[in-house]
Amino acid sequence: MIADPATAVVALDPVRARLLAELREPASAATLAARVGLARQKVNYHLRQLEAHGLVEVAETRVWGGLTERLLVATAAGYVVAPEPLGAERDQVRGGNQLSAAYLIALAARVVREVGALARRAARASRPLPVFALDTEIRFAAPGDRAAFADELAAAVSRLAAKYHDEGAPDGRWQRVMVAVHPRPGDAA
């Protein structure tokens, strides 16, 4: 996860993003230049920027005559830019309006931040991370149906949480539950 704004700017540059995609496997600047159709010097410039921000690293060096060729590789299989560098507010979750887009974005930012950190910790420990996600789509006939659905969903989740919640469980493990409903992209709100 990219949390530093300067690193986010570097990673989101279209040329550098393309180089990162190409660097899932180690490659040299010359190899990348041929693949992306840029001059080797320009590729080297972008690679230095990516390396300075920890997005790529040296995987191998080869000596050819008197020259040393560096093969670089991306430091991750994929990158997610944390919402904070893009302006999402952490404190929007506390006391936020549950019917606002800003509140939903803040919740999603928290999920990305928390689950990203937990996933990295679990990977370092070679352990699975116990998570569950549910994604479905629903089409409401009328706006009133959406409101009724939201009320019933809130009540059902509250009942289910009350059924399984045990404040005093000595070995209990806290979990976070988040439910979101939003228009599908491209559809009218």
C-alpha cells in the first residue's frame, strides 16, 4: 500500500505505472525500453524515480564486458494507493453522516488501510488472514424500496451482531463489520 503522497505521485505517472506493470519479472532498462518504445535513457530516468521511492529494487546484476547491467523488479505484485494521499479523511468515520458519500469513502479507506496492514503482517508470519467479503447487486423498483431495504438490512445486521457478540469472552477476537450500498458505476443514482 502506498501511503506517502510523493510515492503516490511517482506510481501514478502513466509511464512509470506501465514500467511497474512490466516489472513483475526482472528486466533491464534496455529490455524495458524495447518493450515500451522509449529511449533507454528515459526509461533509466523513470526507473531511478521508482527505485528512490521503493517501488522497484535490484533483482540481479550482470557484467557484460566492462558494463554492469541491473535487472530491476517491482517490490510488490500490485500497488494500492491509500486514500489519505488522495485526500480522504480518516476522521470522517467518527460521527459522519451514514447517508453521505464522504462517510462511505472514509469507511472504505479504513478497510483498505486496516486490511492492508493486517495482510502484510499475516504474509510476513506465513499465516492466512481470516476475512470474509460479500458482494452482490440488487435492483430496486422504487426509491422507497431502497430505503426499506436499508432499514431491514440494518436491523438484520444488528440482530445478528447481538446474537454472536460476547463482550466477556476471555479468548474473544474483535472483528469489524462494514456494509455498504451504493449505485453501480454508470447507473443513475
